[in-house]
Amino acid sequence: MGCFRAEAEKSSRALSLPAAPRPTPRGAEAALGVRQGKPDSAYKHFNMTPEISPYTTEYEEYLHDESRRIGRAEAIAFPTNEAEVVDVVKQARNHGLRITTQGARTGIVAGAVPEGGLIVNLSRMNAIGEVAEAGVVVQPGALLTDVRAAVEPCELLFPPDPTETSASIGGMVACNASGAMSFRYGPTRNWVDGLRMVLSDGDILAIKRGEHRAFGRFFAMPTVSGRTIEGVLPGCTMPRVKSAAGYYVADDMDLIDLLIGSEGTLGIITEIRLKLMPRPRAIQGLTLFLPTQEAAITLVRVARGESVKGFGPPSMRPAAMEFFNHDALDLLRSAKASNPAFENIPALKPHYHTALYLEFHADDSDAIEEAVMELMETVVELGGSDEDTWFATTEREMEPIKAFRHATPEAVNLLIGERKRDCPALTKLG
């Protein structure tokens, strides 16, 4: 989740969609009222309220996220509902103060690090509504782990699988989080059916997927108060590969996708309706160790279903895929040897050079085991072996494999923390 500038918004009027965009366009940020805030000295005349507290060292942990970059702030708020968010935003707008929105602060690009002004932390907006096959409504501070725990008894699944399972849903929507399972199920965007967002003047957008579309690159969205916000989307073309750069834009796009991935720059998300899917009856994981990086890349191509000379197509494509190069494995070896927090990850043999994690989802385990046996023939041809493979067929067996997967970014974060002692300006950006 990121930063936007609160300011007095120009009035807008309802309109009929024209045949083409107007010659003098207003971009999404302008249309939604995003502007630079005043200097932090404005806080000298800002009255604190029950919702807003002056910053003290008691709140020091809220000056950073997993990027390990440390910011500064003059005040902080912990709203518990949308009405309190509206009140906080209006107060900030009246004084021209900058706002930095925070979720669980698991991001690695310093998007939740304040550069002065007011922190709006959404961790106390963590309610999860009634779970149904059609989906579930959650507040932005609800954690991924809690949502998974809520839907699992109903034999349902929320597929997005970022590295940090402690991420907040609001943060995942704000950055359109991906993860290993995006290979099959796509990013968070694919699993958002609706949301509510507080704009910089305190007005609210309430949008459902399929309800409002752009007309070419022109857009118009009604607010809860009855205004219509209009503008023209940038003329750029989105790359046909995974990308989190800039706003998502396309001709005739569903306008909910403009808000998803906007990194908190267009407003503060206060409610999200998530789509769910039936939980696969069989989920099994496989970690394969190869003697060279080239062999591992070939295995990736085969598993993806690409045409590779000398290898046939797989009978089942994985739901998740994650690559660990040699440096990552060496980092884990070092962490396991020196830090008790890593003692539960499986030991890595000295000859393990590169690793590939695959996860398979199917209606029955027999189908997965047949697919794994076929894949192992390719692994052996590439220099791997059964002895250098971890295969988990139960939830309990999956735990150490999952721990291995999540240990890598944790080891990176610890290493950066150590090096920041000598170089305080060091920042992790990816």
C-alpha cells in the first residue's frame, strides 16, 4: 500500500459518454484529486483527534516495512471502519497533509514507508465476512493467513500466494500481488470482484467487476455521493508478461482494474469482495535439485509445456512454480548454520546447485503421482535423481517444503539488516 496526497478536489458533473476521448485529457490521478501535500510544518496548526495520534517512539515500528528503509512521520491513525477513514482523510485534506497508507508492511519496495505527514495504518480493519461459494467480503487489514483459515473449512480456496503469507489483503490488492501460484491462477487482480475506496476528499468509490468499463481510453465513474469522476487513461500498451509497473490500462477496460495495483496512490481501499474457488481435493509439492542452472531452466520449460527438443509435453502442468538459483541455496545454507530460526528447514546437500519448486493441484492424488513419475524421467535425464528430490503428498509433509520456500526472502531480509549497520542507506527494492 502506498502514498497519496490529500487536497481539495474540483467539482465534477455527470455526463454522457462521448464517442471519443476529449482533446484535453485529465489522467486518473488528476481526476481522482491526487496532488502534492503541504510541508510537514502544517502540523503545527493541526489538532489531534481520537482517531489521530501524534507520532512518538511508541510507533517506531511503523516507520519501515520489509524493505528495511526507515522513514519519518508526525502523526498516525488506526481506523477501524470506513467512516473513520473518511474522517481522517477529510482532516488531512483540510490541512493539505500527505498520507501514507499501510497494511501489514510486508512489502519490499518501501511503499508503506512514510516521508513525513500522517500514517494511516489499516491493521485494525481486519474483519472477515461470511464465507460463501460466491466469495467473501473482507476489510483491507485482514491477513492472507486468516482468510485462508476462514475459507478452508468450506473447502474453498483463495489462490493468490505471495511469498509473505502474513500480507494483508488490502496490500495484496493495492500492489496486485502475484506469487508462485500465479503461474496457473494469475495475480490477485483475477480474484477481486468488488471494492470500496475512500478518495482524497473523503468521497467513496464503490465498484463491482463488470459494472463500469472505459470507453476506449475515456473513463467515468460515479461516487457514492452522486458525483461522476471522469478522465482519460494513459495511451501506453501493457506488456504481455508479468508487470507491476504503473497503472493497469487498456482499451475498454473494466475500471476496477485501474484501482487494483494502484499502490494506494488513488485512494484508500476500505472493503474488498474476493472471489473463491473449490479447493482441489489433492495438493502435492515437489522440490527438485539439479546439478546446473541450465538443467533447471530446461526443466522449467518442460514443466511449462513448452516445446523442448528431446522431451515430451507433461501430462499435467503445475499450479505453482518457483526457481532458486545457486546463490539462494548458499544463502540458506549459511542461515541454517548460523541462525536458530532456520533450523527447521531441511538440510541442503553440498552438491545441490539449483532448485525448482513445483506444486500440483488435481481432483485425486493418483493423477498427480502419475504426472510426477513422468516428470522424474526428465529430471533424471537432466542429471537429477530421486534421492535429490523432496516429494510431499500430505499437508504435514508440505510444511517443511513451504518453510524452505519462505525462508529465502527471510534470509535476504536478515542479511540486509546486518549490512545496514555499516551502510544505513542500503534499501531493498526487489
